[in-house]
Amino acid sequence: MHRLKKTLLKIHQVTGIALSLMFCIWFVSGIVLIYAGFPHASREDRFLFLKPFSQTDFEHILPLPDSVKGSVKLDKLNDTPVYRVSAGKKAQKIYNAETLQPIGNFSEELCQQEAQRFLGSSILKSVKINQLDQWMPWSYYQPLLPIYKFYMNDSRHTVLYMSSKTGTIVQQTDRKTRWLARIGAIPHWIYFRSLRLNVQHWNQVVIWISVIGLLTSISGIIAGIIRLNKRKKRKKNGSITSYKKFWYKWHHLAGFFFGLFVFTFLLSGLFSVVDFPDNNASKKQIFEPRKLWDKGAKAPVNSGHSFSELWQVLQNKNGVRKLEWGTSMGKPAWFVYYNNYQVPEVYIATRDTICRQQPYSLQQMKQRAALLFNDPSYSISVQSEFDNYYQSSGMFSRPLPVYKISWNNEAQNLMYVSPGTGKVLSSFTRNSKIHRWLYQGLHKFNFQLLVEHEWLRKLLLIILSSGGIVLSFSGAVLSWKRIKRKIK
């Protein structure tokens, strides 16, 4: 027992010296993250910035040739309708929708005009960047380069980033969001530009810090339990800790009350970059209901129907900001967006007609499921409330009611389908459910009961993070004292 105790303390001391200060930074920045994340350009603001189409626009838009491949969207850049054809996660091929001429680059002058119109303020300084900076530390943004960086003349000290490739706003920061990110998101997520742009290296850094941190936490918990005062001694001293020195005492007490939560925070942080092992990964045929459901004839960009015909059947002709081509319940469809970037109206294109699709009924859902799935172990129901797997989101459409399709199979598949579009909104397997609990659940307390009482969720996170700060800061002080003794 003595040897085990000595070994555990040694492991805890050595790993603690390396990581205690890092833990402290993580907990402080985590509290900041509860209220402010990494800055980004609002999807809603960028969408509402799009100019609506007119009847004249629709009369002059030409259909794309069938040779053009990729998901297609149509919106207006300034006063010109443009096709945006996806060529990757962020890469796009842009075509003038009235001439079908490809647009390779957008001028700085046009981007300046768009930036000033977006914010309603003038530009103090303009810089053309050919490398991603600290506020765009994601490698998949590389296809958007070069980017115009506009320092705006407003009270918030806003900086707008506009891609010369797409002519769109791709990032927006201001003085407040930048400073909050510097003490929140950047240290917490280790979002340092040179490291984050190399995804593999960044993943390895997060993994190794988390693994060593787990070792620190486990050894500390066990060593802390061993060092607890026995019952008789506790009655005599009135304390559960055997330590009397200030920093040792508080480190031990904080570890006793908050050590387990520190362990779960570290474990869940690890699962932010590591997937839960998939037992079905080696199987040749994996059941993927989402792919089956969304499969179908796609994109009637050149369906034989003119845009004038589409304009005539639109029930609401005011405020059409974007069109998207896709599939709705296996049928080719136009998704027409007005003032809500998350909720489109759906128009089905058949050989002879274009008609507005009303929300799909439960019977229609059952008919499509019977057509696609041979496995009878599924059930379909109408869900009118959010649950632990289907929750409201600021980024994605999460309408209610929603159709829930669940399988009683080995993978425990689960899907949520939109009544309005007939498209899958989110899907899970047993492994992704476990991953969701290990990461979102343990790291953010993202349980539906707490999400419904947001103040309580935040309060719990702050209390436990504060305990983590006491634990890690006292550990950092003890580590520093130990280093000074070694130097002497």
C-alpha cells in the first residue's frame, strides 16, 4: 500500500506540474465560453442581406446545363442573380445566372460596396490577405482565399472578411467578440492559428493533453481518497483532510468535492475530437437509413420548366431571397427561401407541372418508409417536444412537430424528419448516441431537462468550473513550490 501511495503521488505530482496551469486556464476560459463563443458572421444577418428576386430577374434567368455537377443554389449578388455550385465544404463555382458565364473572382471595389451596404458604415482600411488569420483558423476556408479584410468605421470596431472567390461575407468580428475569444474560445479550444490550421497536429495535441490530464485526475482522486482522515481522526480534527498547510489542504478538499467532475470534463473534452469506437465499422453492409431516405431524383435545374413558370406558381412572390435545388421525399424539388433562412417553401417539379408541397402527413411518412426499409423493426411517431437527441439550434432548422423514426435493431438507428421539407434533420446510431452523452452531455450538461432551465445549466457549469479553478490553481501553486525546492 505504501509503495502504491508513493507511486500515485509521484504520477500526480509530475503530471500536475505539466498541466495544472493548463487546467486552470481551461476552467476560466470555460466560464467565458458559457456566454460567448468564437466570433462568427451571423447566418441570419447574411441571409437577410441578400436582395429579393423580382419577376424581371426570373424572366432573365437561364437554366444551368446538365454538365454542371454539385448542389446548386441561386441568390443575388448586388443586383445580379448568380448560381452557386458547391465544389467542396466551402469551395464554390459561381455563374452569372443571366449569361451562364463563370465568375472567377470578384473585384475589391464590389466587395467594398457590399461591406458598406451590409453594415451601413464606411471603411477605414482594406487589406487583401492570401493566408487565413487568427479569426479564420480552419483549413477548409482555404478555397475562399484571397480574402478582403475590411476595417469598418463603426463604434464596435468591426472587421469584415469577404471572399474574392464568392463575393460573400465569410467572417465578422468586433472588439468585444475578439477580446472574449482571447480569454474564452481560443485558449479553451487551443485555437492558435498555426496549430489549428493543421488539423491532425491539433487533434493530437488535444488528445495527448486530455490523456495526460486524465492520468493526473485519476491518480489524484485515488491518492486523495487514501489521504482522507479516518473517522476517529476526523472527529478529533473536524476535517476530512489530513493536510494542515494552506495550499495542500485546499487542493485536497477541492479534489475531494470536485475531482470527479474534473475527470468527466477531461474525458468529455477528449471525446470532442475522438469518436466512440464503432463495432459495426468492419461490416461490409451498414444500414444507413438517412442516405436511403434522402435519395432520389435531384435538382430540376434544367427540368424543362422555365423560371417564369416557377414565378407564376409561387404563392408568395414578395421577398424570395434564395432558391435551392434538391430532393423532397424522393422527388425533385425547389426549396424557396423568403425571410427565414431555416424554413423554405417546397415546390415539387413533375414532368408537366410545378406545385406547392404542403407539409407531409404521417401516412405519407409511413408509405415512404415502407417503400425504403425492408426491416420491419422501425416505428414512426409524431413528436411535439424536444428531447435529448432532438433539440433547438441556432444554426440548424429544428421545427416542431417532427416525425421520429426509431429502429429496434443492433445499431439502434434514430432519425428525425421535417414535415415541411421531408428531409432528415438529424440522425443517430447507438455509437453516436453514446458519443453525444460523453461529449455534449458531460462537457456542456446538454440534457434536455437542463436545457429547458438554461439558468440552472449555466449555474451548475459555473459552480463546478469554479471548483475546478480552485483545484487546478492550488495545484499550480504547489507545483511551483516544488520546482523552486528542486532548483535550490
